[in-house]
Amino acid sequence: MNEVKEDIFFITGNSSKYNEIQQLFKQETINYNLIQKDLKTIEIQAESIKSVAEFKINSVKDKLICSAFVEDAGFFVDNPLNGFPGVYSSYVMKTIGNKGILNLIENFEDSRAHFSAAIALYFKPLHKIFFFEGTVEGKVSNLQKGNHGFGFDPIFIPDEIPTKTFAELTTTQKNSISHRGKAWLKLIDFLRKN
Ligand code: ITT
């Protein structure tokens, strides 16, 4: 049987995020074509990444000709920074960067951090928005390590692989444990059932 595949847009200006999702997409048999769209969305400063994602998708959904999703992610240093930079991750990366974060931490052994991702899907057949979230826990590395990935990857050590930072993992390894990979699996599950 040769079914015609529907298009689904991933609306993002961040090609590193797109590459990770594209790699995950390739591993699945699913009746969609994934297309990156760098549409102008409205990114508000909200208290949670889910609210940011919701606002972003709402700002473009009326123009969409097919189903589409946005993803908002953040890096949260729970100990000792009480979740900073969190929803300010993009701004903090552009201003003080990884070096600036490391300068704020004294005791790396006791540090705790996580990444979270929230995908907001505008599902055209039902004209509704659905959310899929994922989190990965770990700690902060006292040094920046690795050349893979992007953003805060060189300073995050996931609990699942405590000898390496995210930037020392291949995309496949990162995807298998990451916030984005977990949110993505929930999205795929939804698309298969609907
Ligand atoms: P969009 O166009 O999709 O909004 P963005 O770059 O603004 O892309 P986010 O708001 O989702 O992306 O993420 C905020 C920042 O958090 C991002 O610029 C990175 O610095 C960081 N970040 C997000 N996901 C990450 C990941 O998997 N690894 C490392 N850093 C990440």
C-alpha cells in the first residue's frame, strides 16, 4: 500500500534543534513528511516553557495549512541556582554563556540541573493544540567538555551517563535520553494514534 504522506511543519529558527528532531524522525515509520519552517513566531517571557510554546504556536496557527509544532526548551540549574536560567536560557546563552554559568557555581559535586522541553502541536484535523513534555536530570560539569550538540550541552552531565557531558555524546546517544527525545516519543505516539 502506498499512502500519500501528509506534511508536518517543525517551526524553529534553531537548526541544531531541527537536526536532532530530524534524526529522531528518520528512526520512525510514520505517515508524515517533516519540514522545517522558520516562521516568525511571538516568543513571550512566561513562567514556564509550556506557556512559551503555547503562545508561540497560537501566534501562527491561523496561517497554517497543515499540522505543525513548536518546541520550547530550557536549562535549569536547580542547585545552587534555583532553576536559573530556565525560561531565560536563550538570553543567558547569548549574554554570559556557559562560562558565565560556571562562574556562578562553587561546588560542582553537589550541583543538580535538568533540561526540559515542551512541544506544542497544532493538530489540523481536530483544530486543537496538544502538548508533549520531556525532562532529563543531571549535574553541572566543572569544565566545558565536548564538541557535539549546542547551547548548554558542554556543561551538562546526564545521570544516565555520568562520565560524559551531552556535548561528548553523539546525536543518537543524546536523543535516546534527552528532554527533546522524550517529548518527541510522546508526539510520535499521538500522531500514530490519531
Ligand atoms: P526556536 O526558534 O525553536 O525558539 P531557540 O534557539 O529560541 O529556538 P529555545 O527557546 O527552545 O530555542 O531554547 C533556549 C535556549 O536553550 C537555546 O538557545 C539553547 O541555548 C538552550 N537549549 C535548548 N535546548 C538545548 C539542548 O538540547 N542542549 C543545549 N542547550 C539547549
